[in-house]
Amino acid sequence: MDFKEATENLCAGVSHEELAAALGVSVATIRQARLRPDARAHRSPPANWQRAVIELAQRRMREYRHLIDSVRQL
């Protein structure tokens, strides 16, 4: 693993597309739910959004643990 690969992994986040797929909704639904509550296009968050956020965060933690181990071995 080189510097570029390590920093790309470090800086990668969860995209709207990934979150939408985990929730089984459209990207537009995610974007609308993230708007300010007083925005005209605001929508309520999808059902069970907490479960999806937890699962995605846990996956990200595993990826960070792997990144840490990989960089330590250099």
C-alpha cells in the first residue's frame, strides 16, 4: 500500500448512493431527507434509517482497522 492508496482509503466516505442502496430508496429521497426541515423539498427520513447508518458505520470501522493494519506493516 502506498501513500496515495492509504490516503484515498482514509478520506473515502459513504456516498448518497451507498446509503440509498442500504435503505432501498432513491438518492433523491436521501438528499431530500438531508435538507433543512423548513425547506420546501424536505422529506422525512426513510424508515429504519438508524439500522442502515449503524451497519454502514460498522463496515467503515472494519475498513479503517484494515487500513491501520496495512499501514503499520509498511
